[in-house]
Amino acid sequence: MLPPIQPDDAQADVMVPPPCASMRQWDFNHLPLADQLRALGDDGAPPSYSSVYFLNKWSRELPDAPCLLVPNATATAYITFSYAQYDAATDVVARYWASKLNPAWLDVGRTRAMAALDAPVALLIKDLPTSHFVIIAFSKLRIPVLLISTRNSPAGVSHLVTTAKVSAILVEDSLRSLLEPKVAHIPTYSVPPVNSDELLQAPVVPPIPNCADVDGQDIAVIVHSSGTTGYYARRKRSSVLMAVPLFHAYGARAMGCTFVGGRALVLPLTTTWPVSAAQTAASLKQSKATILCTVPAIIEQLASNTSTYEALSGLRMLYYGGAPLSIETVQLLRDQIGLKVTNMYGSSEGGLVMSGCVEASHGDSDSRGDEMMMAPLAHAYMEEVEKDLYELVIHGDSITAGHMQTDEQGWYRSGDLFQHRGNEHYVLIGRKDDTLVHSNGEKTSAQPMENTLVGSEPVILRALVVGSNRPCTAALIELDPEVAALLSQQEIDTRIANACAQANVTAPQHSRLLYPDMVTVLPLGGPSLLTTDKGTVRRRPCIELFAREIDALYSTLDDSQASSQPLTSSSAIAKYSASELEEKLREILIQFLPQGPADLLKTDDEWRQLDFFSNLGIDSLQATHARGRIAKSFGFRLSAESIFTYSTIEQLASWMIKQSDGTAATTSQVASDASLIEAQNNRTLEYIRKFTDFSDIIGRPGGDVISREIEAGVLLTGATGSLGAWVLDALVQRPVDRVKTVFVLVRGGADKAVERVRESLRQRHCNVVAFNTALAAKRVVMLGNYDTNDVKFGQTTEVYKQLEQEVSVIVHVAWSVGFNKPVQGYADQMFNVAQFARLAAVPAIRSSSQPKRVVFTSSVSVALAYPAVSGGSYNVPEEVLDIQSASAVAGYSRSKFAAESILMEAYRQLGVPAKIVRVGQIAGDREHGVWTNATELNALLTYAPTTVHALPSSGVSKIVDWVPVDDVARALLEFALDTPRTASVYNLVNPKSISWPEFVDILRRALPTTNFDLIPFLQQSVGNDGADADDKALVFMTNSAQHDSSVIRNLPAVDDALVRKYLRGWQRVGLVDSQVEIAE
């Protein structure tokens, strides 16, 4: 694969698209025959024929039909080439460049195989007509061309031409500044502008020999800036105005598609790029084009100006791509002009996939221009990544000539995210890289919010929503200077506030924007938000350019700076009495109440004791914004945990006053941390007491204690995750006399549950065939709509009754991960565990009077603070620990501790045999070496020597006691099916641990030609949450685990063979370069 452009250039990934019908721009092989015939014409030309084939065809059959309309020298009128003239003109251009670069390209005996050996030529051309003629000329010569965006940096251009191994660079003189000295060794040629009048008068030259002798797999064009594909139904002698750049895949496809249908291609009347809306309208009037291919930014401007309607009225179809178009614009064009607007969705990687059209004749208020119908292509499907959110996944020959990263089955993940609207309609809402993952683990799709901000108020020209690794969203807004000049500052503020409110209407609660606190309006005349050629905001470069402004928005919310340090007597807090401070806090909090301020306006003192969350209904986002306002009012930064801990006005005011009493910083910090920990621990114990009230379940089942499950019915959670998938894989391969039925709880719609789980298995190289067989035999029963807040897990009463009767073992793997969340953030998870305990108390029909077993995957994090509460012992026993041991990792470890305690209490009260399995570091599987999460710290350390060429000198956890995920799964099933029906605690780590230096030696042996350094500072930068403070490592005792699991008992240490398998796994997915040598 051609590697991506370096981050400082911020363009799209470098990619080589599959050569399809125009320069092989379509992959017809995946289309039904009827669609092939519609696309190619009634003669049914073979789909492997190139665009040059069609150019030759129409020059013979329609020699006088218009083929190309190009602007004259002043861009005021058109010069028209017929198909015969255009065919002859491109022969002239092809012979010109062959004579300069390699006359052998014109040899009659040059076969397709010989042509396939020629290196590509790079084109750095700004003039659209010149670029067009040169591209077709090289297509006739069967030489691949690398199309380079003129917006690239010199470093980006160097990267592209070097990586693509071009044999020559063709460049306009005005763009020579983009060529760095480092590429001076590549032959470079000036590109003279094409003179259309001279080409029309040029003497006819012999045709280029064998120009149509190509194969469907031959590479014809290399693009590095992908765009949405255009796909047009064939209408002879229609004309297409192409207002998109040729160095985008969108433009390249549109150019070639015209030849397939025998149409005329119209280039816009402009001498500069990008083309404006006015130039587009003028081009339509002059050319009488019947099809317009452009981008939404141009359409929005055309639709807003009624003077352009005359030019638009001659169109039969308007195609757009590359970005969303507002439904209001689509409806306006439909209602005012009767114009059909079609969004053609595709990609350089996979060709045409989806389309959406609002027909002028429909008059249907439910028609939506942003919805797209899935095309009937066998090589694409929608994979649900979370509830109501799908990613497009593509397979087959349409994948970019083998140069894009795919999994072993050849599936390419597009990164484009969609919402389902029913009947195979989807709406594109953004990209995975536009999905913001906040520091609290919540996710926000930024693009829909940005679209609403821009679309709801004309004064907003562009918007960028940010928030990755931050507690909430924020926005940068760029004003339209022409509109802003007509408004007062108060009017501008009002309109921006309105736009934020509109964006919040459809945004999830955790994604809402707080105006004005979290919105910055960029000053007029200052730097603008950077955009692509299609007009979309370039996210990463903008975040880098406006880093200072973004940091300022989050300055009062940054937990890395948030502190409980004492304030001096001159601080804002010092001038308030306790009651006055409480009143001031009340004024602030009233602004964030979801149901209005009534509760905090009561005249009695009750409001002082109202809990922010349980009584007032404030959510975590509102709490985050509230602490930002508090910080601005008092100069006092609150950590996220403090406002959850002191969660009434009385408590918070009292705590803030204590912190401003002048106590020395170090003493206060220790005291504050201790008070925070104690408050969170107390809240955890409250949850345990709340969820272990089983008094409504009468009696405790008796009966014999058995040690082996027969014909078990197993209820499993977490199958869409890594460990859960391997557990399911192991279950379906157990004989029926041991595991009769597996019920799988999955979040999201029941109709998508099977495919989500199947894809989870496929990703991890599990046995999908065994799963499909078990599914067909109804040994596996998929249960969608899993809800952790529901007493019946989101199932109907009938299904829940079936679980009561048929399940004898519950394996609970699923758990929310968000290390910055307090324990309150896991309330639903703890409640869910209690409901599993209640379900387990009801014996299955086959189990006599015995309750169901519950196997729970806990975490070793519940013991990270164990030395501090055990008198200095580092040997963690296999038993229930004290709450203090779980105080090291915010709410995550406490919630796991609470779950352990709930299940142990269920055993004490109800006899539920709970199997608590504290899982340590789960590694990639033993057979294939697949780690699911490449960004996990220990996963990253396995391939870091090949990327950053460094490793920490003392390790992060000091010992390596990893267990491959498939071994963890098999051990879980031994605990679930083959142990006595008693309560047990297991530490599931590798008993045969190795030291960090031993692991480093294994990596050095595995990478014999890779040099890497050991650096001492990484451990400090990573942090260890207070564990192992005196350089000792926690040792998790595994006596019980080894006794009850042959897998753990016989587990080998992490060794050379396993680490090399991991490295090869990283190499398969491109994280380790293919040139890196890995020892056998």
C-alpha cells in the first residue's frame, strides 16, 4: 500500500484505485446484468473495456457528436470538440509526450504485459483543460498517472512522487515551487498549456497503437485525494458540466463516465480553481449542459440565488458528492425548478455503493435528499458499530487494487458512518475519524452538528466541532463576512446561540454545545478554518492551527489542571460566608437544570440538600459545564470526581471553603484526595447495599452440590467484543451433551444481532462455520435489545421466562469501559449484575433445585491499591478484598468490586454459585496472533520497536503475565462448566510470568534487523495509578485458578514464538511495515 501522507500535510490517504471502465472507473463485475447494460449502452460492451475503447467507439459511430467543450483563452465562450476531433487531438498530445519521455511507448509491438511494467508519471497541473488532455493522452499510451492536488505542501508532493516511484514529473511552471530539492533526481518536464484552437487545426497523426489493449486489473490512475464517485445513467448526446477537480477520484470518474455513454463533457468557464457558483451558472448558460456534476457548496449558492434558476432549469439531473447537502436546498430546487437532485455515494476504494434521489414528480414530504438507497452490490454491507450506527464495509475486486488495508478475508472498512432509516435507506452522518471520543468514553458524531450549525444561520460560514479526549464538545465558528457586516454584534450572538440550540435538538445529551462557554467565534479578518477542495473543513489541520483557542475553551474543565489546591485568603471564595457561597452556587446551577429552576427556587432550606444527580436530574455533561462556570466565578478548578462526590450545594460549598483556609498545599492535597476516595468508596458501598436487597426472593434453594454441568443452557454477554467472541467460539465447539443451547444478549436491534456477532467472530479469526452451524441448528439463540437498565434485560416476558427455565449458566463478559467515570457512571452495570443474580436464583428445569451459576469477568484493577491496605503485602489472594483495595482507578475498579460483592452476597443469601474471575492483561490469540485493540498500551508495546524504535527501560507493569484471549475464554468455560457449585474467586493471570527485561530480549530476537532504544521516561509519562510505587510488582496468586483450570495450570510463559506471531499479526494489518524482518 502507498503509505499515507505525513500528518503535517493533512491530505487523505494515498490510494491506488482499481482501474474501472473510465480508466476503469467502475467495477461492473459486481453489478447485475441489467445495471451493466444500462451503464454501458444497448450493445452490452464488455465491462473490462477501458474509456479509450469507448472514445474510439464513439469517434467511429458518432464522429460529429460533441465530445468536449473547453473554455477559450479568456474563459468567456466555449470551443467544441467532436468525438472525431477529440480522438485525433488526444493522439497529438500523446505523441508529443511520448517523444519527450519514451518513444518506445509508440511501438506497434508493445504488448499489454510490456505496458504494465512502465512506472507511473506524476501530473502537477492546475489548468483543467490541459490536465484533461494530458490524462487521456497517457491513458492512450497505457501509462499510469499520479494525479497530485495543487494544494499539497512541498513535503506532501515529495512523499507522493517518491512513494509512487514515478518515472517523471510533469508540472506547470507556476507550481515548480512545490518541488523540493530531494526529488531533483526525478526527470521533470514543464507542461505547456493546451491551446484548443491549435489542437483543432493540428495535422492528423497516426492513432496510438494498441491504446485500448488493457486488462481490468491494470492500474491506470493513482489518486491521493478521494472524492465521491459519480455514476450516470446512459443518455446519448447529453452533456455533463464537470465542476470538480480532476485530481479527485470524483472528478476522474466523472470525466471517464461521459465517454461510456457517448456524452459531451463540459469544462467550466474559468481560468482558476476552484470554480465559483457564478462561473458554474455561466457555464450552464453557454453550454446548455443537461447534467451538472458538482459539490454541495456550489449547489447551496446556486439555490440561494434566483437569478441562477434559468441556467439550472435546463438540467435533467444534478449530481453531487463529497459532502452532505441540506434537505432544505434539495426541496427548494425540487419545488422551484422541478430539478432532480441525486447524491451518488462511492469511493476510490470501492466504487459505487449507494445513491439517493428526490424525484421532482414525487411531491412526497417524506422524501429526503440525504437518504440513500443501498445499491444491490454483493461486495458491500452495513455493519452495526453501536446502536443505530453503521459502518460501510466493502469486499471484492472493487477494493483499491490491493493497496488498502483489509483484513484477511479482504474486507475493507470505509470509516463512513450511517444511520438506518428503514427499507434499506441509510443517511450518511459522518466518518469514524469525525467521531469524537470524549475523555468520559462518550462519543459524538461531529459532522451532523457542524452541518446544522452552518445550515441553520446564514451568518455562519463554517463550523468545527471538537472534543476528542476532552470532557465535552466545543465549537469554532467562522462568520460569513458579507452577512456579518449587516448585523450588530448582539444580533450575531443571538443567531449563533440559535444555531447552537438547533444543533442540540438532534444531538445526544452528552454531545450538546454550551453557548457561549464552549463556543469560540473566530475574528473577522483573522485565520479561517482550512478546507479541502470540496469545501469541507479539514479537521486535523484546523485543530492544530487553532490549538490555543481550543485549549482556552477547555481551560476550566481540564482535569489535568483541575485541583483541590487551597486558595489564598484573597481568593473569590474567601469573601463569602457559607450561606452566601451556597446562594452563589445555586445561581450557577439553576442555569443547568434540565427541568427548570423550580427545585432550587424553593424558599425553605431543602434545596441545599438536593442531590445534583438523583434529585435535580443534572447529567454528567451539565455537571461538567457547571464546574466550568464555578471555576470562572471563583478561580477554583474542580476535578470531575469532586462534583460527583460532593453532590449537594451544602456539601460542595463546605468542601470549597475548607480548601480555601490557607492550609499548606501538600497537606491539603493529601487530605483532599483522602476525602474524595472516602466519599467515592462510601458511594460504592451504598450501591452494594442497594443492589443486594434480595428480601423479596423467598427461601434458599437446596439440593446436592454438583461439579459438572450436563446439557447446559448458557446465557452470554459481550459476544461483540474480543473476549466474548472467543467465549462464544469455545461454547459452540463444545459437544451438545455439555452445552445444549447458548443464548446471546446483544445491544441494538435484534435484526442486526446475528450479523454483528458473526462479524465479531470473523474479525478475530474464530470459527464462523461452527457458529453458523450452531445458529442453523438453533443451538445459538440471538437476543437483541440488551438493556442493562431493565429487569428483564430488554427482553419480553415470554423470552425472560424461557431464560429462567432453560439457562443453567450465566457468563457475564460485557462491561462499560471509561476510566475517568466515577462509580455513579456504572450504576446500570451494577444493577445489571444484581438482575443476573436474581435470574440465577431461579433453578433451571434440568438443574433440580440448584440455582444457576454466574461467571463474572472482573478485573485485577480491584487490587491495584492492595499493598496500601494489606500491611505492605504484594501477593494478592484469590478472595474478596476490601473496598480500599479498589480505590486506585476511579469508578471502573470500584464498579467491578461492587459487582464482585453483589454476587458474593447473592451466594450468601440465595446460594447462587458465583465464579469471580479477575482477568489481567488479555493478549492476542495464540493461533493467529490477533490483538483487537491496536491502541491498548501493552498491544502497542509489542510493535513500538518497529515504529518509534523505543521501549520503556523498566516496563510499565514490571512483569509480563499476559494470557492469550482464546486461553482466557477456555479457562472461563472450565470455571463455568467443570467446577463445584460454590462461590469462588480466581486471579486469571499467567502463573509463569517473565520480567520486563526478558520480554525486551524476546523482542530483540524477534526483530534481528530492527534497532530500538530503551528510554527511562515512558513509565512516568504513562503513569501507574499509584500502584507499585516502590518498584515492586503485584503478584496475583493463582492457586485456585490452577486447581480448577487445566488451561491455566498448563499455560506456557509468553515466549519467542508467541511474540513473533503477534508481530506478524501487526504486519498483516499494516502496523508493522512489510519490510521489517521478523525472525522465524
